[in-house]
Amino acid sequence: MQTIITKTNSEQLNAVVDCYINCFPNSLTVKLGKAYIKKTLQWFLANDKRFLFHVEVDNKVVGYCGGFVPQRIGDGSASGMFQFAFNEAVKGIIKKPWLVFNEEVRKMYPFLWRNIKRKIFRNANATTVINKSTPVNFQPNIGLVVIGVRTAYRGKKIFELLMQHFDEKATQYKCNAAKLSVKQNNTRAINAYKKFNWHIVEELGNTYIMQKDYL
């Protein structure tokens, strides 16, 4: 059995998409369709402060991980990915209109409306202007945004490989800490992160913010 871990390129995205679907078959992202998933993953390839890598076993993608390093206060991954894949999200909802009642989609209503106004009126004032200046004392944390392992390969050290490579990315970007968000009811994931020295630092609704310190 040959196992390799490698940086994901655009030609490998379809294989990573298939892995994503296997990992989270009932997620909203999957319901919005393969094109939406692929577009969100392309977000990681569009900037040198973002990254996506995966593990292959005998030429099959069995796990993946993506992250980014914020460049200013308010630089978030969730809004950035959704805006990047906005057109595909709309197409996914048009194909499955009942998704407008999905709880996660309902939370996006304000953002959806701002983007629709911008698309229709081409008015820069329809979106919020973010101050892109970076404070002198801004200390970016590396963010772990997406991670998954095929169900058949869980418990076979694939998650460990992904976490180790993520730590190497933190060193590469010279970050002192890492952060991620996880649903409070996802006990399996929380316990897995804790084994790699992540700890809960904040509670936001039904989500925990976890952190790992590198100093």
C-alpha cells in the first residue's frame, strides 16, 4: 500500500470533491452540488496565504485538509468561501428550491441579499466595505477550515498525517497558534482534535472555537 501526502492542484479537485462527499454526505454543501463544492475548494488555490492538501492511498484520495492565514481583522474563511462560490450556491438553490428553508441557508439570507443587490445594481455601496489596513500588532493565527477522511479509512492514521502536515504549514507561515470551529455535537471530531493538543477557547451558539498553541 502506497501512501503519499501532497499539495492539491486544480486537476485533482474532482477527486477531492468525491472524498468530501464521502465524508459529509448529508451536509448542506453536498446538497448544493458538486459544482459548489469544487468552487469552494478552488478558494484555497486562489491565494498563497491559503492551502489545500490531500492524502492518497494507492492513487485514491482518502483525506484532505485546507486552511488559510488571515491578513487582517475580519478576514474570515466562511464569508470568503461563500462569496467566492456565490454563483454556484445560487444555482444549487435554484435546482433544489426547498433548500431556501434549510436552517444554514436561512442564516445566509443577509449575505445572499447583499450579493444579489450587488449583482443586479452593480452598486459598490450594496456591500459592506472592509477596512483592509492591518494593525501593527496584528498577530494572525492559521485557520484550519476543512478536513475530512473517507469513512473506510478512519482509524488508519490518515487523520494523523493530515494534522501533522497542517502543523508543518503553521511552522511554514510562522504562526504562533491555530484555530478552528466545530459543532458542539460533533464529539468524535472534538475528541480527535484534543488528542493533538487543541483546546476549546470560546463558545459561539452551537459551535466551539478550538485553538492550538505552537509556543
